Amino acid sequence: MKTSLKPFHDALKNLEEALSIANPSDLERDGTIQRFEYCYEILWKSAQRILKENEVNAETPKTVFRELGRLGWIQNVEDWFDFQKARNETSHEYGLKLALHSYQLAKKILPLAKNLYQILDEKSRD
């Protein structure tokens, strides 16, 4: 059974919508960070399932991104590790500096995640 990427697609749309707000309030920024966290979770789990369909076993986010890099499906694996670190930090602590950093990473992940979505969509149809 092929992996459905609809949840990933929907999460990307939600993140893009949040990032389209010019000069977000603190509440809107925090909502964007929440969408970043959610998008990241769906992204790596979707990638994990599609890797498995392609006979590549990866159990953790780091191994998923290492394998995606090894296969050439993503470029800079270190960026993805930064996204993972930010996602973990925002889940356990909070502060303005961390919020601003996470918001910037949400902006950075969007085009990379869109590109990965296209690759995963193609690989899920092979």
C-alpha cells in the first residue's frame, strides 16, 4: 500500500498560510511555530514510510534525513538536523529568542519541504 502524502501536503499549506502573514503578532508567530512543529513531524514520518517502501530502513528522524541525503533526495542534511533541534527545543522550552529563531527556521524549511514533498510524491508512485 502506497503512502498517502495528503497530511504532509495539508501541513505544508497550513505552514505557508501562516508564513504569509506580514508582520505577525506574537500570537500569530507562535501559531506559525506550532505549524512548523507539526509540519516537521509529518514530513519526517512521511519520508520514513516512503523510504521503507523503497526498501530503506530508517527509524529516527536523524537516520531518515541521513538516508534522504545519501539518496540525493535532500541536499544539506545539516539543515534538517537544525530543524529537528528547533522542533525539539520549542516542544520543551520557550522564550522570545528561541521563538524568533524557530520562526526563521519555519521560513527556511518551507521551500525545502515543498521540494522534498515533490520528490516523495514521485518516489511513492514508482
